[in-house]
Amino acid sequence: MKRSVDADTNRAARVIGRREFILATVATSGLASSYLRGQLSCLRACTALSPGFDAASSNETVKGVVTPNVDFFIRNHFRTPLISEEKWNLEISGMVAKPLKLSYSDLLLTSSVRRPLTLECAGNLSGGAGVSTAVWSGLPLEVLLKQAGVKAGATTVVFHGADSGEGEGVPPGIHFARAIPLEKAIDPSTLLAYEMNGAPLPPEHGFPLRALVSGWYGMDSVKWLTHVEVSQEAFKGYFQQERYVAVKLNGERQTITRMRVNSKFLRPLNDEEIRVKAYRIEGLAWAGEGRVSRVELRFDGNGGWQPAVLGESPVAMVWTPWSYAWSVPRPGQYTIEVRATDGEGNSQPVVRDPDRKDDYELNTAHRISVNARS
């Protein structure tokens, strides 16, 4: 499998800054029928799993729906790097007994796994477009760490990406890098992926290789991976300490990691007119490393929460479709909210924690307004 990426063939993705990402996410608060509106990577559709996927070869049964590559959300800090597979290498170094240096061909010759996984941007707004699901192919990171022989005392694994640049207040010349605990790195669900929905990774999604830290927010799934560093010290990189940090009013700071339980409407859209008396409301729910246990809807902010029907048996790290058969009681304006709860009893809050100063982990109940004309 040969794929070279150069200035003539690579259509480098336009850098989406934080402000633009938020504006695009606001604009894409729902789906029209099966299509998302908005600017963020043309996030048009959530379609059924492609016919070419062999579910029997996957380590997990696919639940829910898969986002086509062209529609998968994009959130990058810098321009897409131009990488040639012939010149690219992955290094495994640091606190290991046998440092490794692997070519792209080396990776393709390894035994691979295929897994559906949902990724969400840590700054995704409630009901926003910054969440997608794909079927990823690659190998568990633990395989390479075992080959390298992690030394006693190691606690941290750092992912170094090839992307670098300036802007958004980032010091010049810095490469994107994030660290995860060794315990998460050797979990079988943490992958090094080189295919997305049966095709080589698109350049804007990390070709030739990216990390996939399952159940954690997307910034830890570092793209354009060049170096995996094993360390016994806490990583002090800019994107570890200055970005993706939960900040409280008292100044307390904590690194963001695990995705929180969340959900969104697919239909109806916000401000949509409904002209039937029986309407099927649809959406998606996800819970990171956990499983969705229930989804509930509330109308006009009063009365009890009504249970929705889960379309599949929920699994960890993959979103779950849900639906609700709504009998519209009368014409008029309605506000509809949806919230999900995971298996540990964590529910989406109705309002944002007033003690938070940052704008990450925005998982409040998704709320829309519709106008019934029936």
C-alpha cells in the first residue's frame, strides 16, 4: 500500500482556530434529516456502516452510525504537515530497554485490529458538530511498548506530532504534543491508527499515523505521530499545561482527559417547523469510557423527564442512537431538552458548573426550540 503526500497531491486542511471552531459548532447544532449544516469540515452525514466493513474481523461489534471521512470533524492547531511515507519514521524511545524505529511499511506488516471509536473535541459545544465516529485500523500501542520493553519506574507516555507553527497565542516553533498515563497507554483500547473507515488516513486526519486514546477527548489522539516517548516525569508541554485544562474560580487547575456523558438531537433542527401530530425525534448519546444507560427528554422545562428508546445496546467508546415518538399535543412553540446518563449514574447537567472558568467539557443538556404547526 503506497501513498505519498506532497505539495501537489495534499489538499492541506485550513487551520480552524478556536473562535472559528466555536462559531462553526454553534452553526451546526442539528441535522436536517440526515445532514448537518455548517462549516466545520462539511460535517454532512451520519450514515450506516459502510458495506466494506467486516464486523466479524473487528474486536468490537459496531453499534450506532459511522461518519464518512469527508464529513468527520476537523480541529487542528496548525496547518496540515506534508509527510512522505518513504521518509517518515516512528520512534519509540525514553525509558525503554530497546528503542524502536519503524517505517510506514513496518506498520502495515503488523497484525492490525479494526475498531469503531467516537472522538469528541474537548471544546465541543452542547449539541455541537465537534464529535464523530469512524472505524479505525491499526495496532494497540501496548504491542510496541512491549517490544521496546518499558523500564520500571516509567509513568508517562508522550505523543509528539509533526505539526507545528504559530498563532492562537502559541509560542513559535512548538510542535503539538500530549501525554497520557502509562496505564492508559498500555490499555488494549489505545491504538496507533493508519486507516480510517477502510482507507489510509486522510492528511487532515493524521496521515500516516495518529494516536487514538479511546474514550478521552480528541486532543490526546495526537495526529501525524512521529515520536512516542516513555518517561517517569510529568510532561510540561504547552498543550498539556496551558491548554485543555479545567480551571475553577479559586484558581485550581486540572488536566482534561476523559470524555463526559453527552447527547445531541439529530432531528428536529433548532427552530424547525413541525407539521405533523406524530413526530419521531432522533439523536445520539455517548459516554466516553463508560456506557450510556438511558436518554431522557423534557418539554418546555417542566414536568418529568421522559425516557427515549435506545436504538442499540450501548457499548463503551462508541455513540448510541436514540429516538422518541412524540405526539404533539397542540400547535405552538416548544422547547425540548435531551440528557443522557451513563452506567455510573453521571447525567448531563442542565446548567454549566458556575465554578468553571474554562470553556471545555461543555456537556450541558442539549436544548432546541421548535414550532408545531399541526
